[in-house]
Amino acid sequence: MNGPQIQISFAPALHLFVPAEHRTGRTPLTTDGTSSLGHVVESLGVPLTEAGRLLVDGHPVDASHVPGAGETVEVEDVVRPQQAPPGAPLRFLLDVHLGTLARRLRLLGVDAAYESEDIGDPALAALSASERRVMLSRDRGLLRRRELWAGAYIYSDRPDDQLRDVLERFAPRLAPWTRCTACNGELTDADKDTVRERLEQGTEKTYDVFAECGECGRVYWRGAHHARLEAIVSDAVREFGGAAAH
């Protein structure tokens, strides 16, 4: 590439995205003289969803800025908690690889749509835009798609760390036990008599408190896995706030 040379540096949190030669502080980079700074940052591996302020010679600029010769560029990471774009409530869309995270977000009452089949990056990006949902993914290519409404990279492959990362980054309002973990629908209290026909005999005799999903009709009760789910809820509420009552 033959064009203006700039000096560029990335916040430490972004070092996992960039080539090794750009992880040591300020480093030289030759640009083509026509590409935007946003394109330059993404060409080095950093999705713009993960970039915070872009500073040129110490002053904030838009991603559309075209770097000039001799400029010093600093790429910061996002400020936490991060505000979702205005115009819609905070809602999420998760790709096929984040099913456990989706169920845990729903357990906490967070609106988390999830595609259980791989519908492809273009369809996911379009769904994010049409429903105004923040796309959560470990796919960097998906997060670089222009049609996304908003997005965030999931840094860990461990569900516990993934959940903590999302809650810390976006600080969603927690309302545990109010969403269906299967379909994301809202739960309402259900009278035992109205759901009796859908219960196994042992469940009917053992439990008296039930909730029902208004979307898929699934029935919930405090069964054998309740203690494990309660621990997930209690830990999240203790660290990030919200009401654990149910």
C-alpha cells in the first residue's frame, strides 16, 4: 500500500483483534489515502462494535474521517456501561452458538431473541436491523456487517463469563423469572387447575405454584433444577442489581 503514513495505537482490551505488530503501543501504518478511519480500524481486525472513541491527534473524530499523513490515531475501547442506540428498548439477538447465554439472559428477564439454527450472517444482520436488537456474537465477520443495528462481541466461550460480560457492558434491567427460557415469551402466574392436564402425575402431586408462557404455553414450576437456576439468578442480582423475588 502506498499512501499517507499514520501512527496508530489500540486500547489493551482490543489487542486480541489486531495483528501482533500493533499490540505494542503506537505503531506506524501506511494507508491508501482514501479509506475512512472506520475501514482502517476494521481492516486491522477490530469490529467497530468494539471500538470506543476514535482520537486523531487527541481529538475525537467520526469513523468517516479519512486519516492524513502524520496523524496520530488512538482507538479506545467501549465505555461500560454502554448505551444502546436510541430509538428502541434494550433488546438482544444471539446467534446459533450462544444458546446457553440466551437462556440465562431470559432467566433474568432480559429480552433475548435466539436463532437455534444457522440462518446465515445476512439474515441475522437484517433481523437485528428490523427488530432493533443488539447482535451478540463471537463471529467478527458478522459484527462487521453494515446493516447491523448494533452489536457486541462476546469475548469468552464460558457461559458464566459471557453472562457477566453482557450484564456489565449493557446493564440491562433484571426481572428474574418473568420470561420463558425456551421462547423468550413473557410468563404469567398460572392456576394449577388450568395447567393440570399438561403436568405429569408426579409433578401434579408435588408442586402447587406454576407459571405459564403466554407465547408457547410452556408450564414452569420449581422443579429439580431450581436450586441451580436460583444460584445463577442470585449471583447476577447480587452483582448487577434487580429484584430476585418470584
